[in-house]
Amino acid sequence: MLLYFLLQFDWEKLKPENFFGGQILERTPAGLSLIYLIGLAVLIGFLVISFLDNFRRSKYVFEQNLPKEVTRKLTQTLANRSLRLWQCIFVLLAVSVFGFQVYWTFYADESNEQFQALSYKDLRNRRTSAASLRGWMLDRSGKLGSSLAYYKVGQDGSIQRTFALEKEMAHLLGTERGTPGLERTLYKKKADPMPEAWEVLTTIKRPEDEQNDVKITIDRDLQTFLAKQLEGKKGAIVVLNPQTGDLLGMYSNPSFNLNESQKLEDYLKLEGDGRNKPLLNRATREYYVPGSTFKTFTMISAFRAGKQNQTFNSYPEGFVPFRGSRSITDANGGCEPPYGCTELNIAQAFEASSNQYFAQMAVDLGRERIRETAGLFGILAVENPEDTFKTNFLSDIWNTSNSQIGNALAIEQSAIVTGKNISAYDIGLEGMGQGYAGQMTPFQMALIASSVGNMEGKLMKPKIELDLQPQMFSQPLNAQQAAYIRQIMALVTEGSGGTATRVFGEVRGAGIRSGGKTGTAEKLAPLYDDKTGKLKTIKRKVKDEKGNLIEKDFPQMYERTDSWYISIAPLEKPTLAIAVVVEGGGYGATISAPIAARVILKARDLGLLGEQYKPKPQVPTAKKPKTRGR
């Protein structure tokens, strides 16, 4: 009869999904775990009470006045001593068992090499690893074919993390050592801790399956293109969307290959390459002298102060800030063409890149105006030159979903000196992007261009996560001021005397209006031996702590001329804010400006300027058949 019942019973009804959506049987292990823990706690409680009770239990009347030698031999005393001994042994055994479990659960994975070597055979570990896999990282298109990080099955059947742009995205993705990148921070917010048994038991609704795939703002094709522009060069390129803050592309060269940096010895080799610094993201963490591109900052400060209509004269002998001061001249030692030595307004001065004009403008603005504008861009304004070493990593400027991502992408804070101890000559040099303004990152210069490119004059927080809503960092300009400055920047690419007019001929031919600013800056850099790659040094005599002259090695330095260009496009509503720097590239119009022009044309092809600029596919016209005359 029982066998018949068992055969006739519908066992499908006992499946988890048939009991209140599977929640009862799903919670059974959690409930049993809680019952076990409660029972264990009660048992431990009784053991503790009985253990203490042996000391506090009152003695019989006839035992109270007996000598200690006699009481020790009594049966009750002997039994209690035996029980206490076994209780201590039980506690030691319990601690040993639980300690053994704690070690293998929490510490063996990091400290026990044999455990690490065999752990992959444990099915539980394999399931845990599979459950904690990072999601796919998709570029801004969201297409699987444009994935930047994904998984594939290796020849040995293992699941391997794979990167589409192993070199081009290396600085953004980061390695498992050193400064973390997106690979170690972007998915951290997804890795919630396992729920406790009580949470499982009391939770009414089963949590939905979590989507770990993440779309970032980077355009994969544009990122690849940026890397090609810097082949054989040292420098960086940053491309932002001024309206949203989206980081469309960012590349620093020299770079490294992610797969070739996994082993410790390979990583240490990269870290020890002081000549090329492949691990250094030059876009966010290398200081450069910005040169004339910084005149954009001075112009913004002038508009904020209401001094945009100021005119200044250019002199053959240059501008002398105060009596006895050295003069500040233009690049050719006199006055910049096409206007020459004459009175200039701000638009003419920007088109011709007049050092004299912007030096005089900076002196006229004064320290406090420059300090105020610097703060709006996250630039640290300090009192003394030595205070520039007190800069921090600027992470709050990023629009991110968690602080870890902001810390991974944090830019080295740029700095400028505005204290009372520097002279008007120093202030003048800063106004033209030299002297104490020489501590700017390429990313910082892209932010300055971005504020002009924003239709409302806002500086939007840069972001890497595509789905985040745009956030404003500051409001350097109003909409009218930003529009006016955009037209002034257009003179650089369209004016008869513009320093990039010739270079941007193809961009104009494509119907794209843009604005920009060239820059050429000299910087002292360490000299390396071409054959050995080692730093060249020179011996100099210096005094030691006791005042004795000793010889000491100092690095040899040489004057390097860096090439700069910042740009916004298309002019009517910019979707690109670009900063390009090439170390030792020479004039900005020669190297960096052509790179920016090519980036704009590539962005057009990718639809990043808007569909109206995207080239239409050419449809071949049908040829008329030839007819023979009769």
C-alpha cells in the first residue's frame, strides 16, 4: 500500500517553484542554520553556567570547616576537578576545530601555496568564482562587438578575462597591481556581500538577477584612433563632451600591454623604465608647461572680470611690467603678425597669440581674479612656488557612482602661484602660460576648453559611466560669454592671421566650424642616453651637512619644446573638447593641431558630431546604356 502511494504521488509538487514561488524550500537552509546557531548558543550557555557553578556552589555543612588537605580528597571535589579538566579540554578542542575552519575559509587562500594550487579543483570554489565574474565592459555603443573587456574560454577550458584594446585602454583599465583602474573599481559596486541567514529567512521577495555588464562613455573606434595618432611620440590626448562631461577618449603614450604586465617581474620592469614611464598616465598625472593654450584661461578670467573690451599696445622692445624688469616679448622677439606693434583688442590678440597682450591682461586682472578663476577649474592657487608640491589628487571633479572610481581616475591637481611675493613680471608670464603657470595636466586643459564649449558656460564633471546623469562642477561663464569666446577661438582656425587656419583647411572643407588655440612651450627635462636608456648625470660640488665640499651626481637637463593644441567642435554646439600635447613636438601648429584636426574628422565619421555631419554613403549613379545610331 505504501509503495503504491509513493508511486502515485505527484513529486513535482515538492519542487521549490511550487511552494510560494519557491521561497519556502529556498529558505529552509537559512532557517535550519538559524536553529542550529540558536541550539549551539544554548549549549554553550549551559556549559558556561555549569562551569562557573562549580566555583560558586556552596559546600555541605560538614565540609565547611574541614582542612583543605581533607576536602581535596573528597569525592565531590575530585569529581568537580575532573569535570573542569574535561571542560577545558572540550573548549580547547572546540577552539581548534573552529580555528581550523576559520583558517581554511579566510586565510589559506592568501597564505597557503598548496591550497592555492589545488583550490581550482574544488567545485565550490569554481562555482564561487563563476558567480563573482566581472561583467562585460561595453563601449558607448552598447554593442557586444565593441566590447572592451569580456570573457572567453581558454584552450584548457578555463574562463579568461580578455581585453579588446590591451594597449590602447591600459591606463584606463589598470592592472591588478599599483594604482587601480576601471577593472578593479567599476564592478566593485556590484559585488554586494552575501546575505546573512536572517536576511534570507525574512526577505519576502527573491532578489532579481543582477546585471553586471557596464557601458562606459569611451568610443572604442575613437580610442583606437587616438592611439595611432601618438605612435612613435610621447604625449597625451583627451576628448570630452562639453555638454555632458562624457569622456569619449583618452590616451597616453608610451603605454603598455595589459597581458604583459600580469607577472610581477614584468610589472617591475615597466615600473623601472624611468625614461619612457609606460605606467604613467600622462593625460591625468603629468605636469606640462601649457604655453599659449593657457591664454584661454586668461581670456576667461578677463570676461569674468568684465575686462574683455580692454586694449593693450604691443611694443618692439616688448612689455616691461615695472621699472628694471625684464621685458616680455612675443615669440619672434618683437610683435606677432599680422597686426604687428599696435593696439590690440582681445580677439586680435588671441588670433595672433600675442604674449604681450595677455601678459598685460594678467597684470591688470591681478592675483585675486586669477586665483578666483583657478578655483572654478579645480586648479590650486598657492602663495609660494614651493607650495606647488602640496597638490593632491583631484577625485571630486569626477561624476561617478562611487568614490573608488573617482579615486582611480583622479587627476593630479594643477597649480598656479598667486601669492604676494611674486612680481608683476611673474604674473605676466602666467598670463601667457609660462613661469609659475607651468604645472598643468592635459586633462586640465581639456576642462578649460570644455567650459567654453558648453552652451551655458558650465564646467561639467567628467564621467566614464554612460548611464549617469550629467552634473555641473562649476559655472565659469554665462551663456553669452561662452558664445563670445567660442567666436574668438574660431579666429585661430578661420582668421587670416590664425595660427591654425592652414591646418584646419580640411575640417572647414567638410563643413565643420571649430575653435582652438595653439601652444608652444619650453620645459627642462632629464636627458637619457640613446644607447643604454640610462639617465645622464653630471658631477657637481656641494656642501655636506658638515660644510665640506663633496661631489654629487645630478641629472643632466635639456630644454624640450612641447607642442600643444586645445580645440572645440562643432562651433554651433560643441560635442568635442580636445587637448593634445606632444613632448618635443615643437610648434603647436606643426604637430598637435593637425592631430586635433584628424580627431575631429574621425569623430565626424563615427557620428560623434551629430548625424548631420556624418558623411552620407555615396550611391553610384546608373550609367545610361550606349545606343548605336542607325
